[in-house]
Amino acid sequence: MAVWPSSFNPPQDRRVPRPESLQPLFRSLHSIKGVGDKLAALLTRFFGAPDGQEAIVLDVLMHMPSGVVDRRRQVGVADAWLNQTVTLRLHVDRHQAPPRGRPHLPHRVFAHDETGDIQLVFFRAQGGWVEKALPVGEERYVSGQIGFFNGEKQITHPDYIVEPDKFATLPLVEPVYPLTQGLSSRALGRLVREALEAVPELPEWIAPETMAARDWPGFSRALHMVHAPEAPGDAEIWAPARQRLAYDEYLAGQITLQLVRSSRVSARGVARSFTGAITDAVVAALPFALTAGQQAAFADIRADLAAPDRMSRLLQGDVGSGKTVVALVAMAAMAESGAQSAMMAPTELLAAQHYRTVKPLCDAAGLGCALLTGKMPAAERRAILSGLADGSISIVLGTHALFQSGVEFRDLGLTVVDEQHRFGVHQRLALSGKGRHTDLLVMTATPIPRTLVLTHFGDMAVSVLREKPGGRQPIDTAVLSIGDYDRVVARLRARLDEGAQAYWVCPLVEESEALEVVSAEDRFAELQAVFGDRVALVHGRMSASAKQEAMQRFAADEIKLLVATTVIEVGVDVPNATIMIIEHAERFGLAQLHQLRGRVGRGSQRSACLLLYKEPLSDTARARLETIKSTEDGFEIAERDLELRGQGDLLGTRQSGMPGYRIAVPDVHRHLLEFAHDEAKALLARNPGLTGPEGEAARTLLYLFRKDLAIPLIRAG
């Protein structure tokens, strides 16, 4: 993945001091009594605090329970059933410590109530603490799960033992949290109770009518209901308290995206005018007619460019839907208005491929076009930099190096960014921060479900390409067991002898002790024994030049079979390659399988994709393979992917400052996202400066969900 240059980091010094009332929530957990250096470091790692910062009180409050233990069942011993969690009031009769020298035997405490007898069992209970906690002859409340041993009821390691006068301290409804090694539920529970006490009274950012209609509590009350529930239902994932907090998280994200959008749009762009001459020449040079989808997308872009506001548009297109051509026509329109365009790809390989597509069309239309990479000879680089500075080059393609110092444009009007998931919210914020008055077009070959479009690109207008250009052939997809390997190789040999080319994809580069998976290196060795020098290997650990050489030999038809890892997922365009074999297909995600399949079917010949799996298949893996077999519609596949694995890492959301949710669970709370999107738009339409009590409440929300990077983007008044 291309790393964004450091100069594009969001400007930290633009942060606005947070309100004094919120300071208790931003206090380091290290400052809490009982949290030493070791535990503080553990909590910082566990909660994923930003680099260089410690975990804070707010992190504990945002850490949601995964379930609830109900200890309200207070019965007699006789009415306590196997595996039930109960709270009993017991009289302690006697202790039976393990015999000397046999520490593996448990310490048993015999107790009773008026309905029956029970044993309390403790393993490795040294130090006499059990005797102190359960003195003979006294009564104690004991809570835990009922078990049986030799026909006797027992509780092994009770969760709570409390004196009768301290019964109120026993949590009858207790949240259960995800933990990490070294962090006990007792220690985390204590931190949660301290954190709840720190929650101040906050202004309400949700409209009263919404609160009433949805039966939502206030923010502080919602936190108490989730972390200190009075009834088990209070903390459930679909309960009003959790729904309200999920909505808050969505709303903070949507307000941030709207602010990013308004900051880009408010920095006025240039209203472009067009002659149509260059775009007509580019379209005439195309070997095919534009699809209706491509024409509609270009119409959207052209309207944006003609408006005085800056364009901020996402162009979604399935594999092979012709996004690059739409971008080229947009760049041609920009040239008509006298300005330049830069197209940025995540890798030099992909930038070079775009250049090969675009250059002949630019030549036909008389457009100056160049490829700028880090590896070109100095003289060639100087000539391109000169052409960009004097305006003789209208279109330049490259990686993020296009925006490093030393690259000067005469008049950069349009930035096109390919592969959206490498260009997240922080980068879009940073472009705003740099004050570049260019229009922005972001392209993605990953079909994104509507939910995730709103989540990650709520600041952008969206155009979608659903159809494929004419001449593209459907891809026949079959699913086979790896047991049919010999038959597959025999059929593959026959097809290669006829002149076809094929990919063979494996999930790993080399053999792994942990996974029983055939590696690319092992499979290459086996296939080389069959196909000789007609087969080559490509994987991510090879040098860029070695990869490039193997890819170029494959593209030139010198190699018939390319064994690879997913390094070929993006950016290899070989129209003659008509066969895709994916080994261990059960180990790949749906979006990845769809992207890999899209490497074939790019020419005029009919193509095939073969998914080889190893038994046993999980239900999810079987559902994934069935989905890929049954449809080529990337948007349908993306929706199914979201259903099968939740939001997961569908967009690589850990990259690029994209939101990973701590409270909202997309599968359960998805219906709230659209509502949050509409409310955020409405809020900034009526109160763009976020002023007055309503604005103060919204700013508080942004601080609570760590979105304060967006606060400097709020327009004055």
C-alpha cells in the first residue's frame, strides 16, 4: 500500500481546546488509584489509544459489554438447578482443606440453608483467604453457577461472597466485557464504576421529539443503563440505551463527513467552461462506445466542474466497468478549460497500466500526457517537471509522489485518486487543510454497499457504474474440490496448448506450519514439473523489478501460466488471460474472490474461473462460494459479504483513518445510519457555524467521539 507523505498528515495544531466540563472523561486511566504502569500500558494497548497517548476514562465508557449475567434468582439450595446462576444466603458449617502434599485437591466449604446442603469448591486456595471470606458459623451471600459432583450440589469458585449487611454491593445484574490477558473482569468492573461517576451533565444533541418517539434515554443515563443495568434487558444490543449510543457514534461520524465536505466546497472552486472539442476527440478515439452508465457519470462530473463549488465525488464501478475512461474524459474536459489534471494510483504498477490505457487516447486528441514515477532517469523526470510547470503537459499519472515537494503545476484543476480504500477521511481532511483548490474525483473498484458508502464517504457525491462496456464476456464460474487436482491440470494443459493464458492463485507465499494450505512456492514447483518454462511465479515478497518483469512477460504472452498470491488482485490487465484458478478459495473473502475473478474476462473470448476448495467447508465458506458462483454483480456480492461477515474489514477500514465502530454494530444498528446521515445534513444546513445551544451540544458530541479534528472546519456563522 502506498504510504501517504508525511506532509499530508492532518494539521494537529488546528485542534481546538475541549470544554472544561469534559476534562474528567479525558483523564488518563493511569491517574486512577490502583492503575499502575503495567496495567496502564495494558489498557492503552487493549483500547487502541492513538500513538503516543494513554488510554483515558472515556475509553472505558466506550467499551461495550458483550453480555449480561443475571444474579437476581435468589432461591433456596433445593430450588437451584444445574448450570443456573443463583444467589444464595448460606450458613457456613465447616472447611475441608486438601491433605498436606496434595495441592491439586480442592479446598471444600460445606454450607446449608433451610432447604438443603451445598459445597463451595476452591482450587489452589492458599493463604487462608477462603477461611477469612467464609468464617465457620456465619452467614454469607454467595453467587455463582450451580454444578453437581458425586450427586452433591456445588459452586466452584463463586463469583461473589458478601456479608449480609453489604448485600447492596453485589451486582444482581452484571455486564460481561471482552477482556485481554492480564485484565480481570473484577479490575475492569471497578474501572467502569469509577468512569461512570466521572460522567458530567451534558447538553442534549438529539431533538426531544426523536428521544420521545424512540424511547431513548439521555447520553449519561444510557451509559448507566449499559454499564450498571437494573434489568438484563437494559444492556442488550438492541435495547434503547445501546441504540441511542450507537446513533450518537454514527451521528458524530456523519457530522464530521459533512464538515469535510463543506470545507472542501466552501473553499470556492472554479466554474469551468468547456468547448467539447477535446472530449469529443477522446471519445472518438475509443475502440467502443461509452455505456449509458459512463455517459451519466461524466454528465455528473461535468456538472460539478461547471459549478463554482469544488467537486468532491466518488466514482464506484465494478471490476471492468470502465472507470478509467470516465476519469480520462473528465481530465480532457479539464484541459478544455485550460487546467491540468493529476491521476494518483496506489502503486507504480497500476499507474503505469493507467498510462498505457490513457496515452494513445491522449495522443489522438492532441493532449500532453506523462507518467511520473520515482524510478525514472533524472533527465526524463526534469523534462516532465518542466512540462507540468509550463502547462504543456495536461495530464500526469503517478503515485502519491505527484504531490511531494518539487512537483509544481502551472494550474492543477482536477485530482483523480484511484483505489478509494487507500484514501480515507484523514487524507481528505488533509487535502482540505492543504488548501488545494482542485476538484477531487475518487475512484473505487470495490463495490461498496450503501451502508458503507454513508459511513466512509458521506462527504462525497456518488456516481455508480453498474454495466460493463460492450464486448466484455461473461465468466463461467465453477466450484471443485482440490481432490480433482489431476483432472484440473490435464484440462489446463489442453487449454494452454490451444494458446490460452491462465492465473493460478494461492493464499500464501510459502509453507506455513500453522495452516494446512498449499503455498504459491510449492504449487509453482509442482506446476513447473508439468509446464516447464511456460510457468512463472509472482508474490509480494519479490522485488518490484522482478515482479514487473514476470508480469510483463505474462502480458507479452511469453509465459502461459502465472502462479501468484493476491498481489495480482489489483492492476494486472492481460486481455488474453481467460482462465483464473483460485486454490483454497474457502480462505478468501467474497470481495477478494470477486476482484480476482475480474482479472479475466477482459478480452473478447469467453473466460472461466475455477474455485478449488479443501474439505471440510464451514457454512460461511460454502455460502461465499455459492454467492460467487451464482452472480457477477459486484454490488450484490458486496451486500452479501456485509451480511456474511458484518462490517469486518470490507474496505480495509483499519487503514486511512476510517471509522471502526466501538459501540455501533452495523448488522444490528444499520437502520440508524441513514437517519444519522439525514440529521447531520439537516443540522449543518440550518446551523453551519454550529452556534448557540444546539451547536454547543453538537460540538460536545464531536469531542466525545474523538472527531475534534473536524471542529476547525466549522464555518464561522
